Amino acid sequence: MYNILWRFRVSSSSPCVSICEVEQGRCIGCGRTETEITEWRDYPEAKRLAIMDRLDEEAAAGGWFASDAFANPVSRSAGKPDA
């Protein structure tokens, strides 16, 4: 799952994959913290790249991506798992 999702980044300067839902203080789509998301536009490019490197390392180690967040995708319009 990790390699597939990172191909859908919105831009090279952001880890966003347009799956924006925060659980336990982390976005289930990109893995950023709430603070990182809200302050992202204010960060210099070097800090953004450092955060993306950290996210890559965490995901490779089974960090925040180890959850089953994508096992049952939820349709935002219906609020029910997609079939």
C-alpha cells in the first residue's frame, strides 16, 4: 500500500494524497500531524522535504501506515464503507 499511495502525491512539495482524515493526531492519507498540515504552507522547502523523508522512514518501518486505515475505505458522501 505504501508505494502505491505515494505515487498519488498532489505535488512533489507535499506528501498529500487527497485522503484527508485525521485519526489520533495524524492524517491517514499522508501521515502528517495536524500541526504539520496547518503550518505546511509556511514551512520552507527544506523543512517540507525533511518531514517527507521522516514520513517515508516511518512508513517503511511500519509506522502510521501499519494501521488498517485503508482496509475499508469510507465514501465521504455516503458515510459507508465502499464495496
